[in-house]
Amino acid sequence: MKKYKILVLALLACLSIPGGAQNTDNNITGVVVDKWGNPVYGASVQVAGLPSVRVETDKNGKFEIAAEAGRSLQVVTSDKGSTTVKVEKNGKPVRIVMDYGAETIDVGANRTFTRHESTAAVSTVYNEEFNKRASKDISNSLFGQGLGLTTLQNAGNYSTVEPTFYIRGLQSLSSSSPLILVDGLERDMSLITPEEVESVSILKDAAAVALYGYKGINGAVLVTTKRGKYNTREVNFTYDHVTNFQVRRPEFADAATYAEAINEARGYEGLSARYTSDEINMFRNGTVTGSGIGANISAMLPYLYPNVDWIDETFKNTGISNKYTIEFRGGGNKFRYYTMVGLLTDKGFIKNANMNDGYSTQDKYSRANLRSNLDIDLTNTTKLKLNILGTLAESSRPGASADLWNMVYSLPPSAFPVRTEDGTWGGNSTWAGTLNPVAQSQGAAYSKGHTRSLFADLTLSQDLSGFVKGLGVDLRLAYDNYSSIWEDHSKTYSYKGYTASWTDPSAGGPMYTTVTGGTPSEMSTSANTNDWTRQFNFSGNINYNRSFGKHDLYSQLKWEYEYRDSYGLNTTIYRQNVSWYTHYGFNKRYYVDLALLGSESSLLAPGHKWAFSPTISAAWVLSEENFLKNTSWIDLLKLRASFGVINADYLPKDGSNTVYDYWDQIYSTSGTMYRFDSGYNSAFGSTYVSRLATVNSTHEKAYKYNVGIDATLFKGLNLTLEGYYQRRKDIWVSSEGQYSTVLGMDAPFENAGIVDSWGTEIGLDYTKRIGNLVFNIGGNFAWNRNEIKEQLEEPRLYNNLVQTGHRLGQVYGMIAEGFFKDKEDIANSLTQNFSTVVPGDIKYKDVNGDGIIDSNDQTAIGYSTTAPEIYYSFHLGAEWKGLGFDAMFQGAGNYSAVLNTKSVFWPLISNSSLSTHYYENRWTPENQNAKYPRLSSESNANNYQTNTIWLADRSFLKLRNLEVYYKFPKRLMERTKILGSAKLYVRGVDLLCFDHIDVADPESYGATNPLNKSVVVGVIIGF
């Protein structure tokens, strides 16, 4: 065998063919690293203009390539961006840092641009930055991530809870929700795991969203999944064990305190006490004073006068999640692959979920993800890209999807026992047994949901340089399918309770009557499809990409077609875009982009379906100018600006209902039934004009202006500054405010709304290596302000009632001046017309000065309850010889809450419960300087107006992520001959919250599931 090798080498030498190695005399060696100084594995390094001369970096980031002095090397990675460096033949290895300027920007033009050459306002975060929460999906990984993105946490069931996103705050009276893109297509982020995501980009200005037609008006969140690398092989396994804790669970008063509070409230209202002192004592101690009580009644006291802690009886303290992920990534010379298999399981907080044979009533969720992204070089000029994602998910909830937390917030501790003395579930005529959260969590069986999804897209790219140098075409075909099936396996149960009375003093205790309800049933076997979506996308484009000396030109003509159909009525949508996009650069210093787009939507009125959207943007790279090029502390300094008109195909809304036929004249008929009764009588009504049709309609538009600065300074400080202004006009609004009842019919909708928004963003990130120590510090700050300029508001009697000129989501209410001290105070104060007031009720300010306190005194108070005006985050991390930590804080400001949660802030009403917090801060004659008004057992229109008593500062600062980790030494891993890397870590998620509400989380303070904090123990093993 040895002699054959010698023969082959000899023949190769004779033929002067480089067999397996390049001419080392002309070779350039180097290393590619990220901003932390870590080697970049699998980066493609090629000589500019010679695509056939290409090598990939090894696991140490090193490469060797044949290149002559003066040539440029192009470095392209799938995860760290791309850059171009000029070769200097000095014998020293080249060190190429994939820094801020190398980040790739994708604006939907079928190619990416580096941050150095991009003219768009785009911020990007990468997997190693956001994948630190062990989240079930990428959506829940983005708190505090991405300059310009506001991510607000919501509460709810684990399987369905998702955050709310805004880009640059609230923008319109219609909608402010951004477009969500996965690999360039509108898709559901909740099905994407953070492990399979390479980066998330926030597209903010007109230049960034110009090519997305009607859908990009509010900005876009672009999720880019991982791809393979040439001539590499990686296998990574990740396991996370997550222990979840519910924070800030409400604390409710016990039964005795509740009874005393009811009596106190009724006393203020001039009513007799509901509970006697003996009854209160029985709630408190389970006994009654005096003698002569029968043994049978004594044994019944815990059931007649229960004291139930519904939270403790229903829920346990911890829930458990587990995540398993295995990733395969690599490729050869002509083929690249990325495959991920993920499994997620979660078990919730139901306390006794295994009380039934054969099934559990636990809140459960499990999901399996399989992704495969393939890149195939069919020939040197023909490339195929295939992305496939399949998901299977199953969720289970107690009962018929019972809302247990709503029940907990509704039931006082004295309502009924969990079970009666014979084991029957508790309930009575006041509080039905169907409200018993323990019975619903154990005795009502369960419901189960199944979801299935398949996302698939195929892109074929053909280089036509053989005909015209720089010419190419792309075709893309995509089909997505999602369905959800819900199985109802719940059952009903019987319940029993007691009504006690003290009408017979000789009994020595209470007499009682039994109340029964409910009927036991078998488990249901019904099932139905409750949601489905299917989507088809096709696009084709011809592009031209060429460099002429100092000139770089990329131009593209593109046609896109989209078909969407989903569960429900009027849900089939067709859209298409025709666009021309051009990017021009001169001397690596000056860049101009122009996008011209025509869009059509089936949602819009006939004759008004098309819209034209022009956008222009430019950038000036000052750091390439001669007067700055040799400045050692400036690596990148770029100014950019953009302007564009972006359209939207939003429809008018009548309340919460979308109006699809706004251009049609609507007629209504009274007495619409045509029937014959026993007397052969019929009923006919009259037909009359209802809502008038909208004529000469148009569509909502955004005029977007943006200026920005991108910079890298001092070899590691990345800086972004943004300033923007936007005018939204032609927003759909009702014109009812412009007409009186003389019109005689419903007024039409009009494109008359105008909203202005403006703001600024600052992003900083600094990374520095000092020997074996690497540290990173940075943060984002965004301030977003808006103002309603026009909404066809009806004429108002007083200026304080006018809402035009205020912010979107503004709170309007009464200004409280304190509480009435006594009857004399009431007599000497202005009349309040909401309801009869007594001492301890809220006293309001006469805002309009008319001498009467009523709804005409409402005015703007606080800020918006929808989204904060200030959103910021900051992070700090360091690593030394594999041992490291990382912390992320995120906060919000100029943000308001209206505290109207039943039982917690508005207690006792409609037989609801009472929070300890309210009871300890209520008004009493002895506590005149209380935080809250007196207790009320009946509806209180005066106190429960929206007002400054219930208005709270919703600002907060949270410790979103805290990670401590250890990366095992590479030499140790090499000794195993199996493992390539290993990382062990402990993470804390949402561990701390600093805010002004205290008893409830500022992001979720309603009658719903408390938010979680989590502790994660995990490991990542590379092979």
C-alpha cells in the first residue's frame, strides 16, 4: 500500500498538480475569532473574485489559503456575519475578528449586507445572547433583547402564554403589532425553540421593512434559524432541568377576618351585621362559646363554618420542566446540513393531580420539534436550499379547561368546605360547586389539546454569470400547515353544602339545611378541530450583483404571492408584491438604497387594492475617509438616514369586530322572521339604511424618517444611536363624532386618523480581553412617545374630556383628593353623582369647575397601560479560564396600571374574597390616612370609578437572567477522544423584581396565573 502512495505523489509532482495541499510559499495563514476572542469553527474563507479558492476554519478557528499579497479575503460565517480583509504579505498570521461591522443585515432582498454597508435601522441578537432562559420558545427568550424591541411578559397557562411585542412603542389607533418572520416568511414564533435559532433581527425603519408590503408598517421581528457549515461536523446535546416557582401569589384574609370585614362594610352601608361573634369565633377556632351544643353539631362546625386556604388546597409550590435538544451541524464541499431534535415537557402546579385511576389532571404540556435545514450546491452555479420544521404538541388541563386561578380569586375562604363530611365536593346556592377549584382540579377529569404543524420552504438559486456577469435568479416556494384538535374528557360531579341559622337558641348551636347540586357524569368523549391555518408563498426574482472598481451594485426585480387561510369567517387573504430594489456603494464609503414597491391585498375595497411604497436610504462610512482611516481608536463610524412611505391593509373596526364590507351600503330589516303561527299570521318589518358606505377609501400609511449612527470604538465598544419620527395617517376611524342624530343612520368609517410618534434609542456593548479574563458589559435604552393628532372625536363639553392630543392607551379617570372624613366633610363638599357617599368614600376633584362631581370631571391621568414609553436593559458578564457568569436586567418606565383586580384591590363585591393587603390598608375611622377607601359589600359606583387611587406606577426593574457556568478545559475533553466540549451551568430566571406595586407583578396583576421565577440546571455537551 505504501508503494502506491509514493507512486501517486510522484505522478502528482511530475504533473505539477497540488495533491491535497496548496503551495505553501504563497499561502496565507490566519485565525477567525468572534468578539469574545473565541475561535469561529467552519467559517468559509475565499479569495475575492476566485470563488473556487475556498477553505474552512478548523475547530481552533485557523485556516490556510493560497492568496497573493494585495488580494482580499472574504470571510463568511453562518452565525457571525461576514467581512472582507486585504492580505498583507508580512509572514504573520492574519487575525480576523467578526465584529460589529461584520454582522449581516437581511432586509428581504435575497442577499444580506454587512452592517458596514447597510443603510437600514436593524438591531440583531445572537443565540449565545438570548438563549439563557430555558424558554419553551424563542418568543419567551427575548426580554430585554434587541434595541428597539419592547417585549412584555404575560401570564397564563404554560402551553399558551406568549409575550406581547412592540417595535418603537405604540404607533397607531389601528394596530401596533409587528410582523413576525421566520426565515423571511410570516410564521408563528411560538413553535420555534431558541436552540434552533441563529439570530433575531429587529427591523425598525422604512429601509428595513420596505420590501414586506402591507405587513411591515409596524416593523418586523426576523428570526433566522441555524444552517450548516462547509467541511465541518458538530454534534451538541443540551439538557435543562427547570424548577418553576410562582411568585407573588395573592394572600387572602382567613374566614374570620373575612366575616369581620363583611360586617364592617355593612355597617358603613347602614345594614345589619351578617355574622355574629359566635360565628366569627367558629370561623376562627372551629368551636362555639357556651354549653349545651350537641356532639353532632360540634362535628359539623368545620363544614358549616369552613376556613379554606384555596391556594394551598389547589396548588403546590413548584412545577417542573425538562428540555432535551440534540443538534447535528456540518457539511462537505457541496452539501451543508443542520438538524435539530428537541423535546420539551412541563408539569404544572396542580397539588393532587393523581387522585384518579388511569389519568392525571395535572396542567401538562409536551412538544417535539424536528428541524432540518439543507443547503446543496447542485452545480457551481445552481444552489438549492430546503427548510423543514415539524412539531407535535400535546397539552392537558383539568376539567373542561377550568380557570382555577379565576376561581381562587372569586371564592372567599368561608364559602364552603373543600369536601363535606361524607366526601362530597363542597358547594352551595351562593357559590356553586362548579366554582370549587379543588373539585375542578381533581374531580372533573381533564381536557387535552393536540397541535400539529409543518413548515416547509424550498429556494432554488441560479447564477447566470455565464450569460451576463453578475446576473442571477431565485425561485422560492413555501407551504405551511397548522392544526389544533381539542379533546374534552371532562366530567361533572355532585356537590353539597349547608346553610346555617341560629333561629333556635335552645339548640345550643346553629341549625342547618343541606343544599345539593350538580349531577355526576361519565367522562366526555367529544373532540373537535378548534383551529387550523394553511399558508402558501411563492416568489421569483432576477438580480444583478456586480463590482466595478470602486463601485458596488446590487439590483433586484421581485414578485411575491401569498395565500393565507385560517379557521373562521372572512379569513382567506391573498396578497402580492412587485418590487424593485437597488443597493449602490462607492469606494466602501458611500451607500444608497432605493426600494419601489407595489402591493395588492384582497382585504381592501375594489378599485383600492393596490398601493405604492417608495423608500430611499443612505449611509456614509466616515471611518473609511482619509481623515479618520488611520485613527487607531475608530474601527467603524457610520452615519445613515432613511425615509419611506409604508402602507397597511388594515380594516376598520366596530368595537372589537372587524368590518370587512366597509365599502358596501348596509341595510337592516326589523322583524326579519317570516313565519306562520296557528292563526297563519306573519310578521314583517321594515328595511332601513343602516351604516353608510365608505366611498373613495384609501389605506393607512406611515411616513417614516430615521437617522442613525453605527460605531465600533476602542477595539471593542459597539455603539448605536437612533432618532426617528413617524406620521401615521389615513387611519380608519368612525365618523360618528362628526354627525348628530339628525343623520338618521350609522355614520360611515373614514380614513381620517392621524398619529405622530417619535423617539430615540441608544445601544452600547463593550467586550475586552485581558489575558485569560474576558468581560462584557452593555445595555439598550429606548424612549418612544406618541400623540393622537386626529381621530374625528366628537365635540366635548369640557377641554379635560378631549382625548385628541394625548398618547395612545392613555388612562382617563377622576382625580382623587382623599377620602371623606365624616358626615360634616360630606356636607361641606360638592355633590358627587355616582352614588350615595359615606365617610371613607373617595372625594374627587372638580376638574372642569362646574360645581358638580360627575363623569365630566374625568381627565388624562398617568401614562399608557398598554406599553411603556421607556424600555431598557443592561447586562454584565465575565469569563476566566472557563469559569464565568452573566447577568441581564430589564426595566420599563412611564408605564401605568389601573389596580382593579377583584378581591385583591376591589374586594367583597359580588361575594368575592378579600386580600390581606387591602384589609391592612383600608380606610377606617381610626385610619384616616389609608391607602384605599372603606370596605364595601355592595356595588360602589363612587369608589370604583377609574381614578388616581387605583392608578399605580407600573415601572419596574427585573433580573431577567443570571447564569454561572463552567466550560471544561479543551485538553481534558480531547483526552476523552469522544467529547469536544462541555459546559455546566446554573441559571436563575426572573429572580428579582423591583417595582411600586409589591403585591402583584407589574407585568401581570389581574385574576390570572402568577408569573414564574425559575432555577435551571443544565449541561451542553459537544461531540
